[in-house]
Amino acid sequence: MQKVLGFGGFFFRARDPIGLAQWYEDHLGINIAPTNMEMQPWESESGVTVFAPFDAETDHFPAVAALPQLKASLTQYGLDAATNR
């Protein structure tokens, strides 16, 4: 079975995105998403991952409604898309 070695970003909604990001940095060592060139992104053995909580009321995720189409496209190009099992 193929396994994911890393992914580019983790983007999600939170009631207190700034406080949550700070908690993850303080307790787990996951850097806050960079907002300028001096800030370092979170980097693991597999590469950079952007950890970015957004405000709970954001409309920044309109593509979530398009997930079925995204899964179909990935499958069409030969990628094994996850299933709801």
C-alpha cells in the first residue's frame, strides 16, 4: 500500500485561530503559518507543511463543496483517492 510522506498544508476553521496556533507552537513545536519572509514554516523530515487555522466564520473554504468532483478528478488521473470506509 502506498503511503503519504507529507502534505503541503493543514487549513481548518477554529473559534480562536490565533490562540490555537500559538498553543500548537508552544506545546507541539508546530510553527505558525508564515506571514512574512522572516518567519519559518513548520518543517519535518518530509518537508514544509503550512499549519493555518482560520476564523470559524470564514468563507475561505468554498472548495469544500467541490470535494466529490476533486476525488473524481484524482481517480481519473490514476491516483487512489480515499474512500469513506
